Amino acid sequence: MDPKNVQSINLASILKEPGTKRAEGEIQGRVGPEAGGIPLAEPASWQVTVTHMGGEFWLSGEIHGEAVMECRRCLKPTRVPIHAYFQHLLAYQPGVEGVKLVEEPEEVYYFGEPELDLSGFLYQAFALEMPLTTVCHEDCAGLCPVCGADLNETDCGHGHKLKKTTPFIALEGLLKELS
């Protein structure tokens, strides 16, 4: 496995006494699970800092990359820049398997091994920063609702017929009249 693609940090040196550890790396291909993760246009870079503050740990980090999403109008793959930042309170509890979130009385992530898996934190921050939809360019014409042709590349002849039957055609000249 490529060491730059590892998404973890070893906290053994700061488990018993206060201190700070830093880690950075790249994620290639997808952020998150292989089966359902977010596809990347190019490798995403991340960096984290974990500070032991006498009993608790403070995790702060960032991830930057370009996700690939479908244009909501024409369905072409579209690059979307993502810049996500995150901060979480952690607590070390030997015997805990993986990373467990406890929400009461405050949101704390418990971990039981010195090697802290960061993949969930990175995926969550990246996914939450993504827009719900995107367009390849602002004047994207989309797909023809009759034949499915990409109207950015061809005029299939159906677009003009549909435009005349839309109920909003009466509003077409309203802006000019109000100006």
C-alpha cells in the first residue's frame, strides 16, 4: 500500500502526556468507502493535527480536492472543487474497537488503539462540503426531454416546440417591459 494513501495517525507518543502530532497525505481514486465513495478528479490532499490536552484530544484538519459529480442538466462528469475543514473532540479508552461517537453529554469520539483511523473524519468533512447539485457551466442547455440529445452539442429540433408550449412563455417579455 502506498504510504501517502494511508489515512491514519499514530498517537502512541502523546497518549500518556500532553503533546501534538501531525500527519498529512493524499487520497487517490475515491474519498470514503470503495463501493460508494465520492470519485475524485485527481488526488485529494489532507492534513490533521491532534493535540492531547490532559485527558482529551483535539483533532483538527482539512481536506482539499476535486470531486466528480454529474451536471444536473446534461449529466456530463463535472469537476467540483472541495475545501473542507473539521474539528472533533476525542477521548482514548483502551478496548474500544474502531472509533465510536458518543453524543451525550457532549459529542466525543472514543478510540481504543494508538493508531487512529482518519478515513471516516475525512470522508464526512468532504461529503458535507459538497453541493447537492452542480452544472458543468452556467449556460448549460441540458438534455432534450423528448429524445435525450445533449442540447449543448446539437439542436435536435424538439427544443423550440417545447418552448412554445411552456406556461411561462407569457412571462418572456415581462423583464423588458419593466425596464
